[in-house]
Amino acid sequence: MNSLFTNPGILWALLGIAVPIWLHFYQRKSTTTFYFSDLRGLSLQNELSKGRNEWKKLLLLLIRILALICLILSFSKPKWNFFSEEKNQQGNAIYYLDNHPSLILGNRKRFLALQDKMVASSSNSIHFFNNEFQSADFEPITSSDWKSNWSKILPSIHQQTNESIINRGNELNEDHSAPFILISDFPKNKDLPPLKGKRHYKILPISRQVEENVIVDSVWIDEGFIQAREKFKLKVRLKSNLVESSEKAYSIRFYLNNFLLSNQGFSFSKSRFCELNFELSLPSSGAFSAYFIVDDEVSFDNKFHFVVRTSKAQKVYFVGKNAPPTIRRVFQSDSLFDFESITKEKWLSLKNTSKAFTILHGLENYTNSEWQMVHRRLLEGQSMILIPDPNKNHQALSYLNQLVSSTGRRIELNNENASLSVVQPDLKQVFFDKIIQANSIREKMKTWSSFNTWNFPKSKNSILFTTKGFSYLEKIKVGKGLFFVFSSNILEDRNTFLGHGLFLPVFHELVLQNSFSDKLALEYSKEAFQVFPNNHFLMKDPEKTIVKLTNQNGEFVPEQEWVGDHWNCRLPTSLEAGEVFNGIYSVYSGKEKLGLLAFNFSKKESEIDAYSAADLKTYYSNNSNVSIIDTSEAFDFQSDQIQKWTSSKLLFLIAFLLFLTEMLLLYYYKIKV
């Protein structure tokens, strides 16, 4: 009985049908008829009408019993599939489920509730696919198999476009005769699909409860260099999904290598963002797994993983003739740097320079192909400083003008052998914050002389500039890299920047603030990431150096490509059970451990605001081929609800019509019951 009715307990009310039957027979008790000699005609008329009244009463009793049966069956919600709108359709119905993590994990209770509401049959076949349809064979399955496997569906980090979803449905049914059912919570951070054409689309929205969701928006470290057993500040930015401020108190716990280090309270009383500081020191050199846990009610994204590591000595190349003593003193005497002076030919032959900071000097003899190599390294993310030599630098000037051509500026050779004064740096620039904090500003603010090789018009990217409005130190963004350009040969004695107090800290900050640094955390939605080998690595056999990611749940091999000095990797679109959750992964190449990577779900998944059934009805109000099934109130949609008439509604209508017929007959026959 449970398989035929949603509310089988109501069927006990059918026993109440005995009441009208008992009343009918009770009212048929015998009567006494008196005959009078002068009224025989009237007695004969009474004898003749008695049988006719009996069958009228039986008809009313039958109508009353049928009305009660239909009413009781209506409230029991039968799952009979007659009057289905799809009986005359050709082809199997197509079902698509948007199984993104926020739905499968964040709204799991309501997602699983669908399983009990499904009408399943081993003889009814359907086409079903979700966001992993790139690897699916799309053979039809029975609806009973679909129902039994519903709770086993895993979330997908791969997001399909609306166009690809519609196209895949058309591939399964080219003549558009079968209905296409879309199941999702329809988040507002994703465009609604344009459902046009002759196909009949049915939308089943899974409702979401509107509640505050707090996430870790970002984590960063202000210090450019982290050393073991030295304190530094870790900053975390928290975000609420609600636009309005909230007085509700939350707490966040900070763990390092699974040990609780700190616990802080916070609220969003002033805005939807909140920043906190955590002071810590690492016990030794190396990488450490870390995570934050926020205590809000939306639990699937409460844990945010990241990696904290001590800084390695920053590699610095001086490319040109032998580095002068002034440059060597800046870097060689400091453990923060690994300095090396090399020739142009050796530097261009190096394969793995993406993590290094390069100082280029003496550029007139670079060929066009060599300039292209420099440009490619900048595009890939390397940072460099360009110091012109005393020559005219025609080739270097031509290359720089290509870089700044989009800004409308042009660099000209300076033919005047005159000294220019460099003005004091703007204290509002972020670049000088650390310098001002660490040094006495009075001595640093003295001006110095410059003999410019070229005139570089001042811009918003000028870090230092002369009194005549020419840039002295310019920052140029090239692809993923940064190109810092001096307009004069600062290594000449007549350029007094060498003896200025800002010379050493400026070079330190240029290298430390703009060098390659590993990301603290990655997102699952950003499927591409890079893996760098150790310094001594040499690619010999790609089969034995495959990159693997492992954690306590197992290991998987990402899609990967070796590009000369690192691997470009992509997360697989389908992850096995247990691996789909965010967390810390150890990275191996063969048997050699390369480090740690932290992955988190996309921040878009934490934006839980979704379209309601009413919103969807309004949006598709002009689409006659689209029907919206409102499941927000009780969240109990069944396959019957995509029929034109459900069985319960039909039975209720029949019961109403039977009761109405009974009332009309009573009035017409004027029978006293």
C-alpha cells in the first residue's frame, strides 16, 4: 500500500462508509398503512409510488458512497500515473541535474528529500545527465535505477554553460518530442537558461532557506619574507552573504598542522566584511598545513584550507658584465637573497627562471629573438629591473615603446647631458610603506642627481620622478610579470642615487614585493594550476615524473603538461568519493615530494541566494513551452506533479461533482432523508 499512496494512513477513513449504509437500512423500518373505504384511490397511489422512491434512495446512497471514497482517496495522494501529459510523447524524457557543490552538500537535506517523492518504475526509461556529462555514455536508464542511485550522486566542480546543457539535451532527442526536465536550485550568480523552440521544458526548482552564510574571503601575509621562529601577522578577510549589517556574533578558529592556535570572535555590525589579524611564528623551516573554521549554520564551506611556508632565499640574477660592488653589497650580505652575476648567454639558456628576479644591464647588443625571449619570460610572470647603460640603447628603446604604445606615451632619447633632480617620493605610495616604517625618513628624503639616458613621461605608475616631470623609476605591467625601468644608468658615479639612503631599501622592496610567491590557497573552480619542480630537477622520463596529488582519502593524477620549467595542471572534472572535499594535498613527482597545495570550493558556491519558483514563473511568463513546478512550500514534488492533472486533484474534483449531484437530486425529487 505504501508504494501506491503517499499518505496511506488516511485510507482507514474508508471504514466510515458504513455510516451512510447503516442509516439507509435503519430508515427502511416497517410502517402501518390504514385503509378507509372512501379513500381507496389514494391508498392505491401510495402503494404504486413506494417502489419508485426506493430506487431513488439507493441511487443517492451510491452517489454518497462514491463521493466519500473519492474524497478519502484524494487526501491519501495516490501515485497512479493515468492522465499523464507524457503518454503521447515520443522518446524518453530527459532529466538534467545541476549537481554543483552548494546544492549537493550545502542543501543536502532538501536534495535527498526528492528521493522519497519520486515515482519509479522498472519499465519506464529516462535519459539522465548532470555536470559530468563529458564522460557519460547517455544510455537510457530505468527510473527505478535513477531513484535508487539519487543519494549517491557526487557534487561536480565542473560548471556547464547553458548552451552546452541545451545542446546535449538536443543530442539525446533531436526531434524535440520528449520533455526536458531541469532540476536545480537556480543560483542567482548564474544566468538562467534561454528555453526557446518547440521542446517542452519543465523546471523543478529546489528551494533554499535564506540564511546568513559566512566564508573566508581571502588570507594573506603582509611580510615579504617569513623566517622560522620570527613573528609575523596572518590576515584573514571574512565575508557575509547578507547585504545588511548583522549584530549576530560568530567565532573563527585557526589551526596549524591540526593544532588549535587561536580563537577569535567577530560580527558584521558595520559592513558585510570583517578583517582579523592572527600573530604567529613557524617553529621551523618548511611548509605547514593550516585551516580556519567558521561556526555559521551553512556548514559545507565552514572550513578554509591554506598553506603557510617559510620563505626561501630569493634568487636574484644580475645579467650583464660583472655586477658592480654596489649591487653585490645590496644582495650578497643578506640571507634573504641568493645572488648570482651571469652573462646574457647563460641567463637566456636557463630553463627555470620564473621564480627569480632579474636585473638587466647592458642591453644594446640584444638581438630581436633575444628580446622576444625576454618578453616571453615577462608574460609568464617573471619580474625584472631594466638599467640602461651609457650607450644610446636604440633596441631597448624600441622595445620599451612597444610595451607602452597602448598608453599613448612615447619614450625619447635624452640628448642633453644635464643633471636632473629627482624629487622626494610620494609618501602615499604603498611601495614606500615598509621603507618608511623601517628607516628614518628624514635622511631618506634628500634629493639626488640623475643624468637621464631617455625621457620617460611621468605617469601614475611612476615610483620616482624628476623635477621636470620625467619618470625616474617606472613600473610596467607585461602579461603576468612586472618590468621596472630606470631612466638613467644608476650605476654611474655621477648619478648620486648610489650614495643615497634609499638605494638599498628601494632595491630590497623591488625584489621582495614583486618576486614569485606560492599561493596560500586555490579554488576548485580555478581548475588550472602550476606545479614547479625542485631546483635540482631534470626532466628525463615523463612517465616516471608524473605529478600526483595525495591526501588521507587517496590520490589522483591531474591532467598535466610539462612546459619546460613547470607543469601546467588541471583538476579532473570527476573526483572519486572522498576526494571531492576541499583540503590539503601533498604533491609528488614520481617518488619526490614537491610540496603542499590547498584547495577550497569556489567562493561562488557560498553565494546561496537562489531564484524562487515565483521568480522563475515571472522570468518565463512569455514562454508557452516552459512550465514551472512550484516545490518551495512543502518540497514534495513527485513525477505526478509534471502531469496535467494529478490523481489526487482529479479524485477531489470527482468527489465534489458527486456531492453536487446528490444535492441537486435531493432538491429535484424532494426526498426526505
